[in-house]
Amino acid sequence: MLVDFHTHLDQYDEKSLALAVDCIVQNKILTLSASCAIDSWRKNLEIAKRAPAFIIPTFGVHPSYCKNLPQNEGELSAFLEPYFSSSAIIGEIGLDFEWETEIPHETQETVFLCCLDHCHRNKKFAVIHTKGAEARICEILRDFPDAKPIIHWYDGDEKSFRTFCERGFYQTFGCEVRYSERIQRFLNMTPAELLLSETDNPTGEPWLCEKRGITNIDNSPLLIRRVVSDMAKVKNIKESEMEAILEANAQRILLEARGFTQK
């Protein structure tokens, strides 16, 4: 089974979404649809009803969506707790000190710490965005040892990456494996038991292609098949072997998260 461990189905337009859900079902792609805020969580919950055997929604607050939330720690926790409690895995959460220029770092950290506190208390997995804040996140995670980080599309400093791997944090790899020798190096550094595959659809591949002047863009769920193939080539193993590794890792997480079983 193909596994897309990080995508954003709620960000497709309705026509494209219908095609995406059909593709997921027809190709039996186990899909985790990450939420960035409360509105996207609600939409992902509705989308998951169209294919409950294959689509798993997760709730999180992305660093770019921290605005207008309570800033008092107690109020923030009380406000978000019902959403956290309804999601077996938390994500997408994290910090962004490079691209996000409107939300102050302090505000981002307040929300991130709240998310991690829930994960620590409940021993939950959390999919983490790290852009430009890799070293800071590495430091913060020491204070939440029972949280279970999954590092999403890492492209930071090598020291922090090595530390994440040494701590046993899962790593998602996606479309950029095809284009970046740096990402390929990180992939080669990652033990097989920590590997996960993602597309970050529907915007990940178009963003990469735009930077490279590529016009033939595919952002359908089946893009995950190319990702798996690219990962296999970098690791110098058969595609079927890579697919099996990725499925086993994802199922291990899901079983631990809430007793999900292979469909």
C-alpha cells in the first residue's frame, strides 16, 4: 500500500478534491490529511467521510495560523484541548522563522508549546514544521520527552537533523527528493525504520516546479508513487521494498496512535 503521510486535502478546490478522493480510493493510498487551523480541521473531517478506509484527518495549528488565538497559556490550552483530544495524531504544528514574517516568534512558540504539552501528556505523535527554527525546535523538544515528533520535509542544518535521527524521530520525505542533492543526502542519513513518504499536496510540487521553470506539474495523490520510486533509487533498493518499509513504518505509528489496522 502507498502511504502519503502528509498532505492537505482541504486545500484542493472542490473539483480537484473530488478527483483526488477518487484517486486515493482507486489506488488504495493511505492518506493523512494535515490541518493547519480549526477551519481546515473541520473541512478535513468532512473529506475523510468520503473515504474513511483511506483518509485520516489530523488536527494542528501551523505557525502561520497562530493569530487571534488566546495568548494566555491556560486559556489557549482550554480552547484547543477539545480539538487535540479528537485527533489521534497532531499536525501540522511547529515554528517558521524564515517564511513567516507576520506572526512573532513568541506567539508561534506559545502555540507550539501548547501543542507539545498535549502530545507529551498523552504520548502522541506530532507532525512538525521546522523551517528556519530547526535548532530552536531541537532545544524545545528536550522538554517534552513523551511527545513523539515526526519531522516534516526537513531542509535545515545537518547538526539538528542528525540529532533528530539519533533521538529516533521519524522523517517525512517528498517531492523534493527528485530535485535536491541535499535532501537526498538527508534521506541517505536516515535509518529505514524512521522513513515516511509524503507529497505535501496540493502545493508542494507546484512550488518546487515554479522555482525550476517546470510547467508539466502533477499534484494528484498518485504523485506519492513517484516519491516512493525516487526514495528507492536514492537508497539503492527495489521500489517494492521501499513501499513495504514505508507502509510498515506508517502502520506502526497508526497502531500506536489509536489502534488503526491495515485496510
